[in-house]
Amino acid sequence: MTGRARVFGDDINTDYIITSRRKRESLDPQVLRHYLFEEINPCFAASIAPGDLIVAGRNFGCGSAMEVAVTAVVGAGIRAVVARSFARTYYRNAVNNGLLPVVCDSSGIREGDPLTVLRAPSLAVHNERSGEILAADSLPAIMWAIIDAGGLVPYFQKHGDFVDARETKE
Amino acid sequence: MPGQTISEKILSAKSGRHARAGDVVVCRVDGALGTDGSTPMALDYFEAMGGSGVHDPGRVAFALDHYAPAPSRHTAQLHQRMRTFAARHGILVWEVGEGIGHQLMVESGRAMPGGLVVGADSHSVTYGAVNCFATGIGSSDLAAILMCGKIWLKVPPSIRVTLSGALPRGVFAKDIALALAAELGADGAAYQAIEFAGPAAARLPFDDRLVLSNLAVEMGAKNGIFPGLIEADADARYAREVFIALHELVPRVALPHQVDRVVEIGRALGTPVQMVYLGTCTGGRASDFHQARDILKAGGGVARGVQLVVTPASRAVLETLARDGTLADFIALGAVIGAPGCGSCCGTCGAIPGDGVNVISTANRNFQGRMGNSAASIYLASPVTCAAAAVRGAIADPREIAP
């Protein structure tokens, strides 16, 4: 997965990703994508290009557990978020919607850097500008199974239940 | 083999495996809450998953609390959709005006000691006060629970927070929680559980436990659990130990726009406020309103230019306030009384502050735009500190307005 870094800071809460007030009128990701990050950068939504990757500091997605903060990002064509750390509800909502959460030291990544997310031999982010390879936290088998399926919906369409994570190991 | 924390013990029991911090387990849930903020999306996921029957509808409850009463046609239709689905599948609905789902999960006993109880809302951590593993989940997780009654969870390492001593006059549970938020930071407990311990935790009144568990998520915690039916082993391993001496605490305020921007009251004195909000799943119980009322009466009422908004956490709380005269006191004090529910907390319904307005609130979050207007500033404090600000029209030390 390759894309351009779109950089945010620490403690980006779900209301900054998409405000509750927008959610009041629509849950459609194709509507909500136009209001992504409007509280902190009103021009951001219009500037998203396909394949962009969100890069953030600590505690990305803190605050409310509202899942539109993930689906609006997925709806904008973003397939991974790279952050120093995530709020846990954002992390699990990301997995459940097929959005790859990558936990690594993101502090050296600058706006616009071309990034490649590498899966083998272990999860890492290659910054093509700096040449750095940032080692990322690994994901347990069940999370890969859900992400690879494309989220919980296709996962349940296929399995109808949780299958033992140990059996889904590659 | 070392002993287990409370969280490890409960997740072991619910997964049928010997669960250790770091393991990922699939667990059967004992209870689940969906709100009008999260359930409509969960129903979309459920339908997309091919769901037809609900696995165990008796374990699920829906609360119509975020849009209570519905402020728009669209949100009214969300309620209609939830009512229709619930009626078809035999799921309990807490109607508009019955209160905040979290409060109702506790009042109804659906959150039980030793249980695994989840909710599609971040403040589901509140039920940790009753000794259950309680955590916030997403709409897709709720859909999976409707499908199969189960959830995947990563077993969290635990931070043990040991409370000692007794609270001095004018200092309350909210002040303990804000002290902890300042100590840990907004992500200091990320991916981890907070386990409360110590003699003062054992003595803490139940309402105070609810406040501490509720605010655990503001430090990023997966849960905030008190000992009870399930206790930790003496040799359980903790990722970190924090000690809080209650007798050393003073009233505190979280400044805009982050919950961990906490200062002692002395450093916020005199900040003018135009709106005071008493309510939410943090500070909307009868004891909170009693404490606030006492300060308001002792201080001679609400200052000119201050809007006081009162929103009980549940109908049971409202009934208590009506029975014991507190409601009449608040009406006489000029308060606006809102329907039990989430009210103004996250700007989904209720009173919205104007541009440039400073609000002091008993809520749990003060993010920019949280109450529906990004041009307002929100301060967080205990009910008595909020009441003191209402009396003076500015942030004030409640200990100087002793009832």
C-alpha cells in the first residue's frame, strides 16, 4: 500500500475527525467525507486524493466511540492510518471496517511524504523521502483476518460467527 | 505462574481460556447497550452481514438518550427505526425521557458484578463501578453481538490506582478523577485497564465509583474497574502503580479543550462563566444535584447573566429530586430543567452555548465543539465547583461558599 502522508498532531479526537453535528443529519460516508477534519482544517476534505494516508501523533481517535469517524475516512478512499498511538475504540473500529491501523514512531513523517506500508517480513512503514523504515506493532491473527476480509461485514458474510483466531493464522 | 488482575479473571471466565494481558480472546457478552447515537449504524451493519434473527435479545438494550427528545425529523426517524427493530426482535427499549443508557444499565442491574458488559458508546466504562468488565465498542461490534453474542477483545494490562485517606470538605469524586487524568494524561492508560484499589476505594460511595469509572476512558483506558465479587490475586502483575492520597486533594478544573489540562482551582479563579451545566453520566445523579443545590442556596442563588441548565441522568433521578424538594429548589433558582438523557453534553440536543460563551460543566469532555458550538469554551469540574461558579458568575472556590 503506497500513498501520500497527510499529517495531523496529537490527541485528534473523533469530533475533530467528523463532528457529531454532521452525524446528526447523515450517516452516509459519501456525505460525511466532505466534512472530514473540518473543525481543525476546513480545506482538508477537498484536498484528499485517492490513496492518501493519514499520519498522526499520539492518541488518534480519542473521545467518542462513534464509528462514522472511521467510515468517513474509509469513504474518502483512505486505507490506512499511521499513528504513534490510537485510542482503543478508534483502533477496533478501524479493524472492524478494514482500515489498517499502523502503530509506529510517526514523528519524522512530513506532510506529503510518499509512504509505503509493508506487511512482510513484519508490519512497517517505508518513508521514501527519508529512506527510513519505521517498525510497526504487529497485529494478532484475528485482526488480520478481519482486515483482510475487508471488515466485520464481509467477515460475517463469509463465516457467520467468529472463527477461532488460531485457525485463521497464516 | 503469577496471579491475575480483575480484568484477566473476568475475560478468562468469559472466553474459557486462561487469559493474560496481550492475548486476544473471543468472549460471550453478558449484556450490551446500543444508543441512538450508535444503534442505527449497527442495524446497517447487521443487515449487511446478512443478519435475520438476534442471537440473544434478552441481553441487549437500546437507549434513546442522545437525541432526547429528538431535535429533528432525521433523528426522530432513527428512533422509529430502533423501535421497529426492537419490537420485531424482543429487545428492550429505554424510551426518550427515561434517561442515559449508562445510568439505566446500572439502575436496572443489567451491569452485574463479574460480568462482561459492553456498550456502543465510549462511556460504557461507567459500569466498572459495579465490578464488571465494561468497555465501549463500536456499531460494528454491536452488530456482531446481535449476530452471535460474542466480541473479540485484547486482554489489557492493568494500571493499579490505589486510593488512601479521606476526601476533605469541598472535594469530590470528580476532583479525584481530574487528578488522575492530570497524572496519567489523555492517553496514559491507552489499551490498558484501570483497576482501583486500596482502603479508600473500598469505602468510596457507589455514586463516586461511577464517576471514577466513567472518566477512565478520558485517560484512554479500556475499563475502570472496582473490586467486588471478583478480586485481583495478591500476586497479579500491573503495568503501572499510581497512588492518590485523597486528603491531599483540592478542587480542580479541566480547562478547554482537553480533559487532561487540569489545574487546581486557585489557578482558574475569576474566569467568567455564562452557562453552568449540571447533568450527564458523570455528574447527573441525585447526590450531585443535592451537593450543587446546597452551594447554590448557601451562596444566595445564581448570578445575573448565568444560564443554569439541569439535566437528570434518569427518570429515577428526576423522581428523587421531585420527591425530596430539590427539583423545586432548582426551579426557584431559575434553572432550565431538561429531559433526562444526554442533554447538552455532546451537542446532540438540549441547550447549546453561544459564541464566546464559557461553560462550566459536570460532564466528562470539553473538546472544542463538544456542546454543539466550536466557538464556546468548556471547563469541567465537580457539581459543587460548577455551583460555586453559578453563584459568582465566575469560577470560584466552593470551599468559600460552605453550605
